[in-house]
Amino acid sequence: MTSVAAAIPARRAGLHRSLFAQVLAGLGLGILLGILAPDFAQGLKFFSDAFLRLIGMIVAPIVFCVVVHGIAGAGDLGKVGRVGVKALVYFEVMTTLALLIGLVLAYAAGPGHGMNIDPASLDPKAMAAASENARKLQGSGFGAFILNILPLTIFDAFARNDVLQVLVFAILFGVSLALVGGETARSVSAFIEKLSTVLFKAMGLIVRLAPLGVLGAVAYTVGRYGVGSLQQLVSLVLLFYAAVLFFVLVVLGGVMRLAGFSILRFLAYLREELTIVLATASSDAVLPQVMRKLEAMGIRQSVVGLVVPTGYSFNLDAFSIYLTLAVVFIAQATNTPLAFTDLLVVLGVSLITSKGAHGVPGSAIVILAATLNAVPSIPAIGLVLVLSVDWFIGMARAVGNLVGNCVATVVVAAWEGDIDRARAQAVLAGEGMPQDTV
């Protein structure tokens, strides 16, 4: 898609026009309003809700267009399949590593030790909805999981904005288009390319509202919970942030170094998107522009179109760290001893349940409840302990998941030789770097 991957002028926007600067201003103003006028600040949440709804409105059609055009333009369907297999292998390796890191850090730091919580003293009403959804998720089995990624109808997948279902249909449509070939395929592909150009322009207009979205999200959070709301579980929150930072800088940084790139320059390149995700605790908010930036970096469109949307459901690195960390934390807080077999069960179940996280309302709590239900020795009611700080943990979860998926795209592209290394290095070095508009 030439309109997406085309070079963007290197001229830097002034500070007042920089999206990054505007987002930071919204972040700071939101904190001030939350502290000084908490009641008024909570009423600003509609800014965040409106921004996320606008982004959600355009995500599914953009994913469809990018994936279809990428597959149809790839020519070699065997290559497309090879990219998909490599991506899934990478996802599983990194997910397993993330789960192990969460487990090791939980035992090393022991954030739950000393809390001495009696499970009988916890309010079961606080987790009633999550437990019910978790039972449904856990009892559905692998077959139901497969059925869940297959849309009932094409329109249903788009109407519910289910990215994974849209991806399945887009792959089927793109492969069919490539097999048809000829003038029919060229005309349909040209139409989809033109449509995607319009959609990306619309997306660029929506993203300009990101500072308002960040303002609303931060103002509401600080106004409702207060700046001291992390005191009760501050050790868990800080440990999780440290774990995500370690995973991004050391693990993903090492992977990027093997691929020939700098993780710090890569993070600087994605600074606007990461700031938006941190403030809104939603990686969906930046899916379209992240795909665009990766293409502008020199990665082939077919790789971006396959790896990024798939990774949103199959490559949740920070979420995986949180699962094992939270499970062990709850066990420690309730003085529940864990046998080695219990830990193996936690790892095995987490590898499966984490794949259903994206698109599930309150996904972190629901998936954590499903994981706890699989380990009878741990009191599932202990889930209540992490409810009060889930939003704050969710901020780092979303950022870590996004970085993991972006790194996965770079690695798979380098693995396949589908990245223009000279262009990528130049962009990451700030030469010919896209402006802060997307």
C-alpha cells in the first residue's frame, strides 16, 4: 500500500503542533484536574470514551484492507503461510518466557507475604460477574475457542469490532483474491487500496483528538481513585511495572539487538502511541497508526497485516507476566502453599487462557479468574485483592503488550527478509522520520 508506506517528510513539526507534546499536556492537565477538582474531573471521562469509540469504529475496516491488500499483493501464498507460522512460533516462545518471568519475580520479591488475608473475610459480590464469565470461558474448551474466532457472519464480525474474526475473514478473502488473479483481482485490490487511503486519512483526523482522550482518562482516574490509591497494593503494582520494564528493555531489547535494531530508538519512534496507550490503558486505541508506522519504517505490508492483528490475541507478553505474578501474589497473600504441580498447572492453563484475553470485557480479571479456577488450592475469592488496582496495572499491561507486538513484527520481518534495513535504521535514527501526525 504505497499510500501507507510512502515516505513522510522529515521536517519536524513545531512543539505546539506535536501530537506527543499535546498528549503530554493532556496528561498533565488531567492529573491537575483530578487532584484539584475530583468531581469535575470524573465527569470528563466521556472524552476518553468518545475517543476510544471513534478509534474502535475504524479499526476493523483498516485491518481488513491492510491484510487483504498485503496478501493479494504478496503473490506467493506459501510465503504468507510461512510468515504466519513463524509469527505463531515466536508468539508461543515469548508468551512462555513472559509467564516464567512473572513466576520467578513473584517468588523472588514475595509481594503478598505478610498480608495474611483470610479468604472468608473477602466480599464475594465484588467478583461475581468476573467469576461467572470466567466459568463460561474455562468450561468452553479448545473447540469453543476455535469456534469463537470464526465469525457467524461477515457483518457480525465487523459490527462487534472483533479484530480476530475480521482477521480470519480478511485472510480468507485475501487468499481467494490471490487465487482468482487476473483483472478481477487487480481491480478489487486497487479499490481496497484506495479505500484504505481514505480510512487512514480519517484515522489521522481521529488521532488528533488523542490529547482530549488522554485528558479525560487521566482526570477520571485521579479524580476517582486519588493519587494515594495505590498504597494498599503498592508493592504489587511497582513489581509489575518493574517486570514489564525488564521484559521490554532486556528481553525484547535483546531480541531487537539480534535483529539488528535498538529497542530505545524503537520506543522513541513509537512515543506518541505509547503515551496514548499508557493514559487510556487500551492498545486498541493505536492499532491503525501503529500498523502505519511499522510500514513507514520499511516493513512489508503483508507482514504487518498478519503479525500485528494476530498478536493482539496471541502475543500478550505483559498480560502473561501479570497472570503468573497475580496468581502467586494471591497465594502468598492468603498464605496458600503452592506445590510444583500447581505451578505447572498455572503455566499450562495460562498459555491457553491468555489467548482469549483480547476483546473480553474486563479481560484481565476474567482471565485471571479462569486461571485461578483451574488451581483449586488457591482461593479464587483472592481475586478481589487486585480489583482496586487493576486500572493502574492495566496501563503497564497495555503498553507492554503493544511493544511486544511491534517487536514481534520487526523480528518476523527480519526473519523473512521483509524489511528495508537501511530505511528502518534511518527512520529510527530520526532521518526522514514521520511527523507527529499519523
